[in-house]
Amino acid sequence: MRRRPTRTTIATALGVLLAGLGAGLAPLATASGDGTAGIRQASATTAYRFVAAPDIFNQDIGDVRGQAGWQPGDPNSWTPQLGTAVDTVLDEIAGQHPRSLLVAGDLVEGHWGRDDMGTGIFGPTGTVAERAASLRRAGEFYHGQNAQRFAAHGLDLYPAVGDHDLGDNPWDGTSARLRFKRHHAGLFRSVFAQAYDTARFANRPFGTQWQDTAYATQLSPDILLVTLDVFHVTGSGVRNEVVGGQLAWLEGVLADARDRGVPWVVVQGHVPVLEPVRVRNSSGLSLLGGEDSPLWRTLSRYGVDLYLCGEVHDTSMRQAGGVTQIATGTPIYLRRASYLTADVYADRMDLTVHEFAGVLTSAHPIWQGSNLKTQGDLSYPSASSVVATMTLTAAGQAVAPTGKLAPYAG
């Protein structure tokens, strides 16, 4: 776990960093003909590489023609062009050879248990029981399709729950639709956990509403990943916060990591804590209390190195209390898909943000459980470009931040 910075540790870390850079470690590549233009290449001394791609889909993706309720003339959640676009992005991520892929939420659109167009694709939705059964079928299908996609590309997935994975915000209010989402949050969580097999993680906040969707695991002996479920379901709504049993569990996990001397601790949750951050095509959720929240005070107290989040569909870096927050990730359907690579060394993390430039070939909304929404006819004709770089030292210092990783003040 990151040590509290002192003049000695800062000077040592910066000295090692500058010596490494002078020796040519982790150079920025120039344009090449193999689809890796602008990609930061890891040196032979890289301890661990992971990729973070929050909100990568934020869309229900799958050919529903095989579903029992589908009939000719019904809409679909799939086009061949969308399939190619998804493969293009995942192929590039896989080509980075990450040992882990972190996705901090919004793997689906999640407007399930409703059928505004009356298709019957996932069954009837006339009663609450029917809506719940339809929700389960939709969740098992779309999350299941995602799990197969990541596995087919050889990507080892570590997912977090986002608001869309819980039916999409808002949940507050008295309408039947909002009550249904709120009352069935456990079902949303259950299908998420089953599809991505979160039961494989032994360290979870058992006995709480978050026991299936929050977990801690060692990515390597030197890197602890803690995945949070930042949604607290109450009788009247959903609060964006980490409290109660999950917070107590988190403190125990971080205290244990400190006692064991784990060098790096990365925490991921769906929503930003520090604001402002860049926002595009998003409702812009954030954690209640921000820097003064129990969550951020806990991360700071235990010297967490990096908090990764999504939700806002753009990239920003902020620091407070010795902890670095990076919000990143853009959905593929927005034609600006993005992801972050992290090369983790003993003394530093080299961080690089990649962003694609997609093309909409025609306006073709596809079916998203409730109605026609998001686009299916798009393409990614070129490899991504680097839009930001930064080095995070073991002392928590942001060295040479460029582009969207330069400190953001709004």
C-alpha cells in the first residue's frame, strides 16, 4: 500500500522515475503500420499491466432472434456493424495484453422488466411477477453475452455494478416503474453476480446487500483490487454512498493490506467522488459527500493509491487526501470508445488513456428492452489515439500529466 509521502520518499521515487525514463522505459510509440499507433509499450520490467474500461457498453448487445418470445418483424438488439465495432475495440484491448480488465459499471442498458413496444421477446410483463421473470431472462441473456465476449477475447474481467446494471437511475419516487426497479434491486444484482461469477471472490461483505457485488482480490502479490458497489438501496430510493456493512468490510480489507505491506491498492466504483469532472452524454451521478464522505476519508486514511470510476463518459484526474481519482471510459455506441492502460512497476504506475474516433454509418436505433434506443450502425475504422498520459509514483505524486490526465479544475 502506498506510503505517506515524505520528502525522502518523494525524492527517491522521482529519482528512480527520472532514471527509468532516461533509460528508455515505457516509451510512447510513434505511428506504425500494425495498429498500435500512439500506444505506450511496456518494457520488459513491467510488473503488471491492467486495462480499465468503465461503461464500455452501456448498451444491451445481443441477437435476440433466438429468444422464445421473438417473432419475425420484432426489433433486435444487434446489427452486424455493431458486432464488428465491438470486436474492433475488444481486439485492440486484448492486443495490449493486459492481465486484467477492470470495468467499473454500466455493462448494459438495463431497462428490463418492461416492454414498451409490446414485443414479448423476454416474456409477458403484465404483472409484477411477470416483469420480474422478464427482467431475469433479459439480464441472464445480455450479461451472459457480455461474459462470453470478454472470454472469447481472452480478457480476464473484474466488473463493478453501475446504475444501468441496477435498471438505470432514478429510483426515487412513487411511480410503479420506479418502485419496481427499487424493489427488485436484489434481482438485478443477482443476475449480474451470476453472469460474471463474483462468487469466485472469497473476500466479500457477507451479510449485507452488497455481498454479491463488492469484492477484494489480489491481482498480483503487489496489487490489491477492491471493487465497490456504490449504490445503497433504501425503502424510498437509492443513495450513491458506501456505508454500513460495506464500509466496515472495506476498512477491514484496507487495514489487512496495510498490515501485510501490499505495495499498491486500487479501488474501483462506478461514480466519481471528487468533483468537478468532465461529463458528456451522462446523467453525471457522483458520490454523496464527495471528499468529505466516509468512503473518501477511509481511502485517504489507509493510503489507497488509485480510485477508478466511470459514469461520466470522459476522462479527468483529480487528487485529494493523498488519493488519486481517475474517471474514464466511454461507451462504444457513442463512437468515442476509450480505455486506460496501467503499467505497474515497483516504484510507479504509467497510465495512458486511449480514445477511438468512430463513425455513424446510418441512424439505426436498436431495441433496448423498453424501446428503440442507442445506435447499431457504427464503425471504428482506425486504431485509437493516445489522449492522455501520466505517471503515478509510489509516493502518490502525479508526474508529467498530459492531455485529459492533467489536473482538472472544471
